[in-house]
Amino acid sequence: MKNSLRIILFLLMPFCVCAQNLSDANSYKKALKLAEETHKPLLIIVSIKLPENVNIQVAPNLALKEPDVLKKMKDNFVVFNSDRSDTTMNAIIEKYKIRIYPTFLFLHPNGDAFHSEFGNMSNKNRYLLMLERAIALSKEKSITELAADYSANKTDNETLKKLIELRKRNSITDNAELIEKYVTNLKIDNFNNYEIVLFILEAGPFADGSAYKFAFSNKKITDSIYKNEPLQVRAAINNGIIENTMAKAIRDKNVNQAQAASRVANSNYSFYMLRYYKSVKDTANYLRNATFYYDSRYMNISADSIKKLEAKQQQIALDRNKQALYSPKTTLSQAKIDSIKSSPNTIVKKETISAITSSASLSNSYANSLNSAAWSFYETGTKNINYLLKAVTWSTRSIELNPSASYYDTLAHLFYQLRYFEQAVKTQQTAINQAKIEGRSYENLQEELKKMKAKSL
């Protein structure tokens, strides 16, 4: 594996494997077909299996198996219980931005999503309420139906607004084309309305489009939005604008549009331009700009300094967690304890949400970024010794920070590309040995080693 995948997972009471028998079909396609045949909405439960080396004790989630919960679920929905590792679910996971597990995704029989929630709860009423909400929403028009209504009358901004809102509600963020159509039916005075401008921005307009320009025509309102809206909303606005604009720039190979998207990213301008150059295979610009970017951003601090900074951050986080743990909000008063003791028959109901965050540490983040850059240089196929040696320095630093098998694999490939065959073979063998230590599969590494020895890579 050349790139170390980094995902942030929030697991709320991780999904119990006993829920596997909830499924009415053994595949997504069969479940969707059954939904079409029975005219019932489809409920997809996307869970995740924790790695074997993650030692977490979780009580079985019995609330989902309560008879009244199961009855309401089965009476009203076709159910398909899946796992993130199921490759047939990749398109669904990507389309609806599923990043929290388990996710309960509700679809119309035509495949359009209309509702989603996440997390397992110990209280069955939470499930019953979720199902009630889904039943009510299932009676509303689907995305496809609203799109057809709008196509029949393209001056109907109310229908178009409902369509955009429904797409946004179901994590479909590529609404830039639709918001361009929406603003054509607005009056100039509409852009003095806070809610309308906010709606336009939340749709992720193209950074070089009419909707974006009109939204920013009243600076007082946009300044107010960026000042008063929660950070999460502001970040989502900028991310939507950048992602939608950059995606179109890449499709059209439009460097000016890519620059417009990158300007919205501000301090991350160079990062997004690198993404553009790499995506459109502008190798010359990618190599030249990436060299400066990774050197200035990741190589101007030593590995020891990174680890010291990481240790300091970890201590700060630990101190913060201790403060939260012993704060008045999380500590029972003596009076409360005495009250419980004096009433031994009192039942104390406790509902817990457990959140697990798996994210890279500072040193791992640096290492992953440098390894990714080094591998990208290898993938370009460049024979330029200066670029390859630069990638070797990045790869070496990534190993200093985190001696991972995949990072040694990257370095071995770079040595091979430089025709340092003996070093390539030795480094690839180190990658295999490291994979064994990590308890990872290493068959693919062995195959690469054979090719290196035969000089047939």
C-alpha cells in the first residue's frame, strides 16, 4: 500500500455483529430490487468492524433487537445490513459522504436517499423515533421526482429550492449547477436578504460563477454570515465552493477555474493547485510546484522537533481531558450521592454515547503527507534525477517519523527508479520485515521484490 489511508471515524456504541440477521437480502442490489417489488423504502445500515488490535469493551446493542423496534422496522422498510468493507457499497458511501458508523440510510425504492441518522443507542425509543421520522419523510417527493417537476417548469424557484435542500439534507454537495439556475430567477433585491444569500453559499457555488458573484454583491451580508454562522457552517460553505469549483476545473482542464477555487482556500492555495496539476496530468507544473510546497511546508522542521511538539500537544490534550472529566458537570455532588444511598430502590437511568476518534498524530500526519508526495513523484514516471532524489529525502523523513512498511516500499521503488538496484532490493526486504512486525499482509511486497531482483519492475 503506497498511501497510508487516514479516516476519522466516530463510532457511537459500535454496531453489534448480532445485527447481521436484520437483512432481508444478501446484497444491496437484491435489497433495492425487493424494495421496488414491495413498494417499500429501503433502510441500509452501514456499520464497521473494529480492527482486532483495538481493545474496546462494548456492551451488546440490544435496543435495536427489541420486538417493537424490529416490527416497526420490518413492517415499513426493506432492510439491508452492510459493512464498510463491502466494496459494493463504495458508491453509496462516497455519494452520501458516510463517515460515521453505523449510519442508517433510508432510500426510496428508486434509490434516492431521503433521510439518514447515525449511532447506536441503548434506549429503544431513539430507534422508534428515527423510524417514525423516516416513515414521515418517505411520503415526500424524491430527488428524482422534484428534478422532473423542475424540468417541467424551469421558472419554479420554489421547487428548485426544495430540490437543492433535499440534496443537501442527504449530503449531496455538488449543487453548483443548480444554484446557478436558481439565481437567474431572483431579483436584485433578493441579494440583500441574509437567508437567501446563506442558501446560495451553502449550495457550494462555482467560485467563478454568477451565483457566487451575486452572493458577494452585498459585502455587509456576506461579512455577517462569515462572522455569525457557526464554524462548522462556514467551513462547509468554503469546502463546498472549493470542491465543486475544482471538480469542474479538472473535468474541463480549466486552470483559471482551478485558480479561482484555490483562492477561496486562501492559505491552502498551493495544495489545491497541486491537486489540479496532478489530476490533469500536468506533470511539469506538478513536479516543480510540489518540490517547493513540500520542502517549505514539511521539511523546514526536524524530525526530533516534530516529535517534541507532538508530545507537548498530547500533554495539553491530556490535561484538557482531565479538566473535563472532573468538571462540576461530570461529577456527582455529595448531596446527590447521599440521596441515591438513602433510596436503594431508585433506578438511575444512564444513556451513554461513546465516541472514538481515529486520526493521525502530528508525526504520522507529516510522515503520511511526505510519503504520499514521494510516491506521487514515483508515479509520474519521471527520470529526472533531481526530482527523484528530492522524493528520496521526503521518503527518508517519513520513515524517520514513522517506520512503516508502506513507507519503506515507497523508498525502495524510488531507489529502483534511480537504478540503485541493490539498495532497492535491501529496502524492499526491510519493508517485508516491517510488515511482518506490523502483522500486515506482505505478499504484494514480495511480488514487488521479485520484480526488483529480476529488474522487471
